[in-house]
Amino acid sequence: MKTKRTFTNGILVGVIGMLVVMLTMSATKPATAVVATYQFYDLQDTQGLIFNTVTGELKFETIREKPLQEAVELRVNGYESDKFPINLKVANTHSEAD
């Protein structure tokens, strides 16, 4: 009789334990990955493009007053000619002081 009672209590504790574990697992949700809603593209002039990945909306915003400087004139000592200045193309130079 005592063995039957211990067995019944063991089964009952096991079932209740499994229910508690299942309730705990369902109550806590795993962290979901955060997806960026907006993407920004610099158009290398005075504007930038803001793209909403959820709605597909495109929006142009002014991000600077002057466009990025693209060419620099360089004068070399001993090379005195206004007809053929040496021009260098410099990528991504931005000066706030200008």
C-alpha cells in the first residue's frame, strides 16, 4: 500500500513539474532580431536618401549646405602654366570650414 502511494505521489510530482517547466518556457519569449526600419544613402552632394524598408518610401533630405569637394587644383613650383593646371581628383573630402 505504501509503495502504491509513493508511486502515485511521484507521478503527480512529475506531471506538475512538467507543467511548470512548460508554462515557464511558454511565458518567456526568445529575443527577436531587430531589423532596421530605415536605410541611409549619402548621394555625395548636398542631399541624402532615406529609405523606409517597411513601407518602401523614399525621402530626400538636405544633409549639408555645400556639396563634397571633388577636385583640387595643385600648383607645382617650377611649373608656371595657366593653360594646363594639374588637377587631382580626390574622393570623399569634406571640409566644414569652407
